[in-house]
Amino acid sequence: MNYVMDIEDGGILLTERGKKITIYVSQNESQAVKCAANNLLGDIYKVCGCSGEFSNDVNECKLIIGTIGKSKAIDKMIEEGNLDVYELQKNDGSLVWEGYQLKNIGECLYIIGTDSRGTIFGIYDLCEAMGVSPWYYFADVPVKKKNYISIPKNFCKTDSPSIMYRGIFINDEEELNAWAISHTKDGTIGPETYRHVFELLLRLKANYIWPAMHVNYFNENPENGKMAKEMGIVVGTSHCDMLLRSNQNEWEPWIEKKKYKDSSYDYSIPGRNREILKEYWRESVEQNKDYEVCYTVGMRGIHDYGFKTEVIDKDSTLTSGEKQAARVKLLGEVIRDQRNILKDVLHNENTLQIFIPYKEVLPLYDNGLELSEDITLIWVNDNFGYMRRFPDQKELKRSGGHGLYYHNSYWGHPGMSYLFINSIPLAHTGNELRKSYESGIRKIWVLNVGSIKPLEQDIEYFLKYGWEVGKEETTTKDAFEFTKHWIDNNFSGGHGEEAAKLYDEFTQLTNVCKVEHMYSDVFSQTTYGDEAGRRLNKLKEIFHRANNIYYALSENEKEAFFQMFLMKIHASYYINHEFYYADRSTLSYNQGKMQCADFYLELSRKMCDYKRAMLYFYNKKMSSGKWDKILTPESFPPPCTALYPAGKPALKIGDAEMDVIVWNEKVPEINHQSITFSPYGIREKWLEIFNKGAGNIHFDIRCEGCDEWISLSEASGEIIGEKRILLSVSDWALASGHSGCLVINDIITGKSKTVVIETESGCSIPDKFEGYVEAEGYISIIASKYDGKIDFNYSKWIVIKNIGRYEGDAVQAVCHESLEKEVKKNPYLEYNILFESEGNFLLEIYRFLTLNSKGKIRFGVGVDGGEPIIVESEITDEWRGEWKSSVVSNGEKMYLKLPFINSGMHKLRLYVIDNYVTISKMIIYTNGFINTNLGPEVSYHTKYNLKERNRNELPLVHFEELEKIRTEQYRTEFEEVDLPKIIYADKNFWKYNRLYMPNEEYGQQYLGEKKYMADSNGGKDIISKFGCGVFEEKDGKIAIEAEYALEESENAYLTKSMEWQDNVWSHTQSETNGRSGLAMYVSTPGIEYKDVQKSPGMHYRIHVNNGGMYNVWLLVKFDDNTSDSCYVALDGKIQPLACQKSGGSLFTFSTQQIWFWTLLSELEIPRGIHTFSIYARKSRFRIDRIYLTKGDELPWSDAQWEDSDRNNYI
């Protein structure tokens, strides 16, 4: 509630512009309270230009701040009955934790806290109500100016948190550190940065932090801990850092300083090594003994590696089970010894302690680890927003209580990191938090927030949820309402409701494949029409409407709105378009649309350019460059987002020629093309007319036998590349059961193509039937749109808003215990379905990934009251079943065969069995299964009559809008943006641990000349420009473009795979030759060729005069560790992988997703003519250039590159 008013009369006037305010704060208050009070004075000045001062005389103050038990003035008022603090007391009369009350007494406002932080939260509550956002620094939200600061008469606000400790984990923080190096005197994340972070947390009513641990260690600068105490922040550490040590950066310097040689971070090594570890931990406790801290107990490896137990691992006398038991026992010893250290140093072993059963430690805990009852157990999600398990009834009795560690940012296994934007819907997060609270996790909540920006919205939602959960009135129970209020609290104009609608749609749409996880062909453009295009058109609407909010804001609010809200939408818009157009380039090539292949590739590159202009603005120009270096998703560290989607430019473009492709065709059918409509099916379909060659074509369409009932978006026109013609039935009374045809004419040549248009009569819907109707070979059901519902006591299905996969709501099972007996009697949802077909149909179910690492995940499916089929998921925890593919696509797809179904009316039932099972969509395939990412759109329902969502137009961008954004929002010219840096993985690259090590980067001012361009008439013949002959060595160097193998001559050629004949190296675009270049790859995903003799190859004949040892350099790009390797050979002799500098696999987090030069290996090449070959080892590994050299020089930049000469030898 915004209770501060900008009025002179009608309330209690605390101060006004130009006047002075006097505030009372007792000298007995903690330094943290005094710090917050000073910030309050500063905020009052920001809001109304009012100066202020502190006074020891309560009677002359309009604002009195005090903590019960610390402030004599407050205590006296309570004793005299002038201040009632009943609402700040528990049932037993003790004060609530961190409670506060703002209360008007007389002409004054009192801010009363039950403890120091309660007082601080009361102060910052007033600051926010005055108009100072918690994000005034970290997101540059402008202060809302006022002439008066008044409060209502008889005003009183009382509040306290539901979760005791609420905080964040600054993790994978290299971007924040890069910012700190450039913008603070500390030269790293240190006191100057932490001062702002701590203030932000307190303004958000948080009290807890796990500080940064990749780039430095918190204990390194004593001012860090001192500042935390002085501001009121509790400091802890994560699952791998024990007793406030930060092992990654602290262990090695500590043992070097102590001169402890041969020591190991391994507690299984007895004697002196164990004593060294205890000394290491003890010193940390001693350093922090005077601070309010939280100690993590237990042990894992340095940073995020597993629990190291070398002695146990090497004990050959133990079975695997005995080794595991020994690890359990050892971990118990570790914790007992750590608690003894706490007792010795602090004289109190009951200080706040946590144990985090993370990754490999969870099985040790589940196998009987002895853990003192007062230790708080921290439960962890699977890093993708799904809680792995909740405490059982026995665990709930622990006096130490329970906490959670949740992720909105993650550096994970190859191909699984998400560190650019967080697209997990707030509704998704809120649902997991609600379940956690209901399950008894109520003491500590911690959120992994990466480098803080750009997760402002997620951070505030999480922390506010922890404050409010369990209360009757909250702003976080409904994520939509939170976003609405969040936007309206920070910005003027009342745009919150619109922004909340857009945010819900945006996150569901984006999270179905995060921008960091995008890959080629993730969404189909040829199944059920164009699901990728429909998704993109929906994103385009969100983009446009969000920009309208931006334009409606006042000038001083726009940049804050951009960084807090709009940037994520822009990023998703550009990246999704970039990948869509690259995919469409490849599709166009395969369909024969050669101009389109080039056109869409150019669009893909343009979207990349706009994305880079946006990032340049964010770092260099937004807020006058204040946040430079904090958002760098295209460079390492941390790992890059998805980059450079593979397209397929035309190799040859001939004369103009018309062709046609129709709905659901992957390539044009030669003999018969048809489109069928059903009255209850997809109402709008399309065909595409295209030009196979250069120039343009003119067309018209003649309707034969269907002119009275078919509607066309266009009946004639001019086409350069392609045109999508939208078709719909305009009059079903005339059309039903009839057919006709469309004759598409090329006006210039007179050639034509005929497409048959057929209509079905569809099901005859009985009177009073309410339900879904089969059409198009499926019934697609939104789980939350059911026709009947039976609950049983406290067991039932409930609707959870806005967590459906891709869109909409989902249904969630609620039951206190598994209902596995007599499933037919369990609560159920019922769906009425009218079938036209009959048979044993396949049911596909979209399940939201609830997990239960110690239990089962089951539900029942029944037809017409028959015995339910029990459906059980293998994905009960991370890395079980198809967990990996499911988390990156935001849900599991489950399948079962239904019993035989006759045509007519039937009932499908969904039965509750296990708690929290969540389902968003079901599809019954009546004419064969079709695999797509999003599945068909929802079927016709007689009651809901669900809204038509066509969006079938080709998703072409309006560059006028993008240019306006670039020039007015970003204020950036494309030329200002730096070209991508050149990275070389040279002979020393693999000698170092590359996990966090930045690459050495070389700038480039220019690219090379464009090479593969169409002529002035639009014609093109790339291969004819390759030249001919053997590649000549000169001065110990040979430089070859990989695509020359496409010429299929005796001097450069391809060979197919002997296992998969359709597997061959093919071309894609590259970033060289002025971004007109080509690279080669095997496009089929997920193949690893174990037998090199059977893998596809590229071969080049070379002529060497200067024989000897040559360095083999390749310019390469891969997505992750499934696409990072090849073999090389000379004259058919394969070089062993062990001879490669990397050992055979090139993956590092620092080189994923980027183009870089790698020194693959050394190869002895004698004088003479030889065949140099490259064989695929992993598909989708891209190679642009080959550089063989006897020297130690680095390969040339694009601007310097020169191909080797070619000569013919007889």
C-alpha cells in the first residue's frame, strides 16, 4: 500500500519541499539502524528537496525511529500505554522476528521495530512509499518527486516476515566482477559493490547473502564482513564452502601462505592432513566470530566438485556398498569436528548452521547420515526451477527447520547453462515456493541470481514471496498481480496490467526453449502449418505492445523500464527471429526457394545485428554507461548464450521459375497437392507460391469449383522470393463435403500448378453435447478446460495459472498421501470428447516437471468409466529418465495407448494418485502420431469455443519499427558495435584449467571482402568461383576454405557416411569473407561416429615442397560437447585422437557457441602431393577454414586471409 500522500492538508504532514525535518534515533541503536536512518534522510531530500537532521529530543521530532529494548523513548511509550505493540507479539507474548510498525501518534510518525532489522525494514518501507524504489541504484528507477510528505490520520501498518532468512546467492558473477573492476575503486566485487548490494537487499526486506565466490573470496577483504555487520546482513556460504570459507579462491592461497606442502582438501586422509583442514576452518570461524553469520557444515570438493574421498575410493577391500557407507560415516565425522570448532571458538555450538544435501551429498544423507537436530536442512531445486523433494514427516520434526536453495540463473553442464535472461515464469517459481512453504520449508530461502542484473523482477518476487507467504493478503500469491503492482509501483501511467499480461505470455513462450538453449529446427515450420511462425508472430505482438508501454512513459523512466522489463523481451525477440530465419533459410534451400535461402539468412544476420546494438546500448549508453560490462552474453565468462544459428545460402541461382508448396509439405509434391478443411478443425491454412530462381514472377489464382466458399488473402501479385497465401472456408453451408481446386498461374510463362481443396463434413454434434470435437486427425485438450470434476475430501485437482507449457494454465493434483489403491475411486477431471474415428489411439500428455526423488510420480487415465491406466514418470529427480531433454524444453511428454474407442461420444478421465503431479495439455492422435515441439493447437470445444489463434502469416519484421528502436531507444549505429573478437586456442591453450579462465582475445577492425554474392541480375554460381587444381604450399603455409570440397573434383571432394548414406558434409554460412563465407558441417544432430572409416569425409589434395611437421589449424564452431570433434588424416591414414592437442574433444565453456581458431594437432607432411582429409566425429561440428603451417604464427584474420594458389598436375 502506497500510504504516503503528496498533500498539505487532510493528513499528517511530516515535511514539505524546502523545509527541514527532524528525526529521532536513539544513540543506543545499532549501526545498521543508524545507516538506514541516514539513507532515509537522503531519500527525503531526493523526494522533496527537504533537508533533515537527527535530534535527541523526541518532542521536537516529527519522525521517531526506535527498536523495542534499544530505544528508551519507545520503551517508555509502551510502558505508559501510549504505544500498543500487540500486533508485534506472538501468542506467548514474545516479539515477532524482524517485525515493524509504522504508526501515527498525534502529529508524528513512529517507526518501531521488534529488533534492529525490523526497524530497518520499517524505515525502508517508508522510503519506498515516499517514492524511492529499492531499485533506484541497481536499475536507475527515478525517484517520484513530491512537494509534501504526508500520511493518513490514524495510520498504522504492521508487518513481519514469514520466512526467517531471505536472501540471494551472487554466483557465476564474472560480469558483475567485470563491472566492479571498471566502476569501483576495489577493482573487484568488494566493499563498494557490497554496500549497494546490502542496501538493495534491506530495501527489499531481505537479510541474507551468499557472497560471490568465483572471482574472489569474501574473507579476503575484512571490510566486507565488517560492512555486512554494520548494515545488518547475515552472511553465509553455499553448498561447497564450509564454515564461511570460499574454497575455490581461498584454499590454495591459504596453504601456500602456511607452507603446507602436499595437503589435500580431502578429509579421508587421516593425521596431519585432517588437522590442516580443521585449522583452515577454525581460522575462518575466528575471523567471523563477532559477526552475525551462518555456517555451512558438511563437505564437498573444491568449488562444485564432488565429495573427495581418495582413501575410501582406493580401498580395494571394500565393496561399492561398503565404500558408500564409509563416505556416510566420514561425512558425519566432518560435521562433528566442524561443530566442535564452532563450540570451541564461539562457546556455542547452536549458532545458525545449515547442511545442503546437494548433488552427490543427497544420497549420503538419504543413506543414514547422522545430523544434529538443530542444523537447518537446505533443500535444492534441480537448477531449472523444479524442487527435487520436500522434507518428510520425520524431518519436519527437526528443531533446526528447513530451507531452500533455488535457481533463476545457472552455469551447468554443457549446453544447459542459462545466464543471459531468466525466462522461468514467475508463476512457475511461485508454485514451487508455495509447495515448499506448505511442505514445511520456512526458515531460509536463497535465490541464485547470477550477477543480479538483469534479474530485478525475479529477485524482488522471490524475496517478497518469502516475506508474504502464508498471509491472507499478499501481492505474490498471484504472479500476474505481482507484476502489475511492481510495474505500477516503479513507473507512472498505470501500465501494470498490460505489462503483466505481456510478461506472462512472454515467459511461457520463451521458456519452452530458453534463448540460451536455442538450436536449429527446435520448432517446426512444416507441421500443423508453421508452429515456429505462429510462436514468432505471438512474440512479435508482445514485442510491439511492450514497446508501446516504453514510448508512453516519461523520458526519465524509459531506461529503467528497459533494463527492468523490456530488455528481456527484446533479447528473446531478436534471438528467436535469428534462429527462425536461419532455419527458414535451410528449409528454403531444401524446398528449392533459392532467393529465399539467401534472403532469410540475411534477415537472420540482421536480427543478430539488432541484438548486438541492443547489448551495446545496455552496456555503453544506458544510464550514461553506468552498467558497462555487466551484460555480455556473447563472451566468456560466464558461458555464452546460443549464437550463430546455421542457415543454408544458395550455391546457385538460375532463371525465374514458379513453384508451389502447400500446408504440411516439407518439400513440394510433384504429382498431387491438396489441402483439406474440416468445420471443426484449423480454420485458416496456407499455400506458398515461390520463385526458384532470380528476378521475379507474376501470378494469379483461379478458383475452380470452390469460388463460392473459399477465401484467399491474395489472388494475384508479384513475387520475388515467396508469398504465403492464407486460405479459409468462407461459407461452410456451401463447402461441407465438397471439393474444388486452385489453379496458380505463372502469368509470364503460362505454366500453372493445381492444388486440390477438399472439405470434410466433420462430426455430427449431438444436441446438448459439451466437449471437444475430433478434427484433422487429433483432439488437442487444454487440461485446465475440463467438463467435469470430482473432489474427495482434501484430495483434488486444482488449476495453477500461467504455468502451462508454452501457454495457459495447468492442473495440479493435491493429496496428502499417495492414492494408489482403487484408483477408480480417486478424484478426477473429466473431458467430453466426440470422436469421428475409431481405434486404439495414442495419448500424448504434457507434464510440468514436478519431481520427487524419494517417491513416485503417477496419475491415472481412464476412458468411459473403465479401469484407469496408471501412468508413471521415470523423471523423479535430476538425471533420471529423460530429465535433461525435458528441462530444456520445459516439460515432459508422456505417452500411452488408449483402449479401443468407437466413434461417438466418450469421456476421458484424469485421476489423482500422487501429490503435485501437474499437467497442462493432452493430445489424442487419431490418424497417426506427428512429432512436433508444441503439438497442435487446442481443438474446438462446444462450450469454451476457444478463440481462434491463427497467426499464420509469415513472420516478417517491420524494419521501420526496428530502425526506430535502434535510433531512438538504443541510440546506436551498427558501426559502433565492435566486431567479434578473434580467439586462438594455441599450443598452450590446453595446458591450463579452462573452467573459468578467460580467453585471450584479439580485436579486428575490418572483415575481409565479400566473396559469395549474387550478380546484378540476382544470379549466382558459387562453386564456379572456387578455382581448380591442387592446393599449393607456399612458404610453409597452406590455406584452404573448407567449402571447396563441394566442388566434387579430384582435388576437393566429399565422401558419404558408410552407415548413414544421407549423412554427408554440407554447407552452411560462416562469419568470414565479410560475413558472406561458407562453412561445412554434418547437419543431422546427435551423431557420434565411433568408426572413423564409416564417417563422412572432406578431402583436399595438397602439394608440399617444404616437407616437415605442420601445425593443423581449423576455424571452427560448436554448440556443446555433442558437436565438438573431428578426425584428420593424411593419405587415408587417420591421426589418433590422442595426438590432438585437446585429446579429441574441443569443448570448453570458453569456446562453446563461438567461432574460434584451434590448433588441432601437428601432422608430418612429406614433400609431394598428398590428400589431407577431415572426417566427422560428432555431427554439427562446423569448419570454416583450414590453415596448415610449419611456423608458430597464428592464422590470419579475415581481412588478411588469402587462399593458397591452385595448380593442375597431370
